[in-house]
Amino acid sequence: MKKKIVTTKDKEPKNELGQLHGLWETYWGNGKPALKGNFINGKRDGYYECYYDNGSLSYKGHYVDDKEHGYWEHHHYDGKVEYKGNYDMGVMRPI
């Protein structure tokens, strides 16, 4: 079965230039969340969470100017932690 991501908002959060701007939420076809995150002028900026179609967390962390920054966690489909890491403007640093 093909997994489908759908946006359930009536209006996409965009600025006057048509770029994504504001809180963005998408959902799997089964209604469970797929992604929750923030955009500023078309770039990811702020806290993000991404989920598998079974509802378990795939990853979470912060973006700054469209780059991973700070503490991140990635999880397997079954929810177990795959790895944790710190990022400095998109570059992974040892914990």
C-alpha cells in the first residue's frame, strides 16, 4: 500500500511572496501526523517533528535558516532511538 501524505489545512501558511511562512502541519492518509514544523520566508526555522505512518516519532530537532542546529534525535520505525546528535548549522558534532 502506498503511503500518502496530505495537508489538512485549508490554506497553506505563505507570505506575500508565496513562500511557506508559519507553522506547517501535514498528516498521513490515516490521519496521524506526518510533520510539524515552522517556516520563515520559505526556510525551515524552529522546532520540527517528523513521524512515521504508525504514529511513532521519526526525528525531532531544530532548524536555523534551513540547517539542523542543536540537539537532534532520530528513531527507528519501532520507536527505538537510532542516534542522537548535536548539529552546528548543518554539521553534525560529537555528543
